[in-house]
Amino acid sequence: MNYYYFTQKSMAMPLEIRVRGGRNLEEFNRFGNMNPTPEFCGRPYLMDRPSFPIAGNLYFVGNLWCSSHLIDTGDGLILLDTPTAGSLPGLLFNIAALGFNPRELKYIVVSHAHSDHFGAVAALAHLTGAKTFMSAVDTRDMRENPERMEKMNLDLGYYNECFTPDVELEDGDIISLGNTRMRCVLTPGHTVGVMSHFWTLEDEGRAFHVGIYGGAGFVSLSRVALERNSQPLSLQQDFLDSIDKVWDEPVDIMLGNHPFHNDVYFKRKRFLAGEEDAFIDPGEWHRFLGELRAKYLTFLEKSPQEVEAMYARSQISDYYKGI
């Protein structure tokens, strides 16, 4: 990929492309401090919103903070990421509201080892008997760093717990169930073992490539944060290399592991207003990765004081104003 070309191209984007959620991207950082407010942490049900279809056999069952996606394979359900354990009731309600029985869950696939994406896995697997999947790299990190993992579990809410996946995924592995073949691509940076996922779905005779970048936040990649968490400084470069690695993936429907990464609630609003293909956008993948790279490079140049000021201007409550 020619980064000089992309930079020139991105700066020429029309205004409507460079604005998300009613906010100019130069002023808002969706990859910054987007943790829930103290009120949301104490009362996680306040983040619950109705689930809805995206396209074909793909559904959004997450909440305002954490994305979870459900795939009806015809031979059982695949769930991509869970929220924190405190949000498990809302997840179960959202699955049932679509007409599915949570006991039909066969596979739970975890994008990376942060408990806002795996906090409810142990409980959900216990309830449903679903088989669990996570990268071998993140599994090893979870196993070898129990103190760091448990601190994160507590910091992100009550009852989160680590788990040992039934399947430890390697780069390029395929998860197959029913009508779905999901390709798992190792894209480290956000954690040492982030995985991004790609598959194809059918919707009324049309085939769409679906893609989700496994971990786009870079709060944890400052030198100070990496040293505090005993993580290698090489993750800073890994983050950039991972963007390169998946740049050429064909993606018609881009998902996010947080709803503000792919503006899923704003797309839903457009769909309800009559825009039938609101979730289909073959150009979004490159816009997203380009924005991610640009924001990340700016982040790396900031002092700790400047980073703190940046986070103060990037809050989840600000993002959702007007939705």
C-alpha cells in the first residue's frame, strides 16, 4: 500500500465522508477514551438497545458500548464477541428478541483478550454448552499474566472472568458451521493476539463480503501503557503492520467490535428512514483503516499530557448525542 497516495486521497475526501455521527473526524477520536460513563458502569442495562438484522443471516445483538454479532448458520448460531459479564442479561434478551433460543449457540468467537469482549464468555458457555474460540497468542498471554488480566476484569466491571477457549486459533484458520466459513486473520497491536474475521453471506440472491477489524483502539499502545502492562514496545509497529495486512481484503459490510467503530446505530437509523442498503458500503473498509492509521500516527507523536487532553475530548456520551 502506498501511504503517501492514501494520505493525499484521504485529505481530498468530501465532507460527508469525513464526518461520522454528525462530528468532524478531525475533532473526534473514536479510537480514544470510549469507555462507558460511571453511570453506565454501575447500571449496565442503561446501555441496552434493541437488537436488529444487518443483512441476510447476520444480526447485531450488542449494546451502546460493546458490539456482539449473531450469525444464523442454519446448523446453529455463531456469536462473535460477548460484552462484559454485567451486560449478559441484555445480550440474552437481544438474542431472544430476534426469535432465537440462546441454547442454539454452538460457537462463541472472541476477537481479542479484553474483557469488554470476553467478560461474559464463561457464563454464556456454561449456560449454553457452546464451543469457544480465541487466538492461541492471546490465550497464552491470558494464561501467563493472570494478575494483569484480573485487574482488567475488575476495571471493566463486576463478574468478568478469564476463560480457556476450546479452540486456540492460528493465523488463517477457518471456523466452519452450516452456511458460514469464517476466516481468522491474526492482526496484533491492540493485544498481542487480536484476530480479524472475514466471511461471505447471502442476502436475497446477492453475496456480500463481511469483515471486522479485531481491535482498533490504541489507548494501550503508548510507551507508558505498554511498560505498565509489561507489553513489548514492538506492538506499536505491529499495529501498523496489521492495518497493512488486511488493507486489500474485500469488504462490503464492515462490522466493528465497538458500535462507534462502524457507526452501526446511525446506519440502523438510516435503514429505518428507508435506506435499504444502509449497512452495505464497499468503501468503508478503506476509509476506516485510513482514519485509524492517521489517528494512530498522530497519537504516537503526542506527549502524555496531550494524550490526556485528547481523551478528554473523546467520550462515548459525546458520540451518541443526537442518535
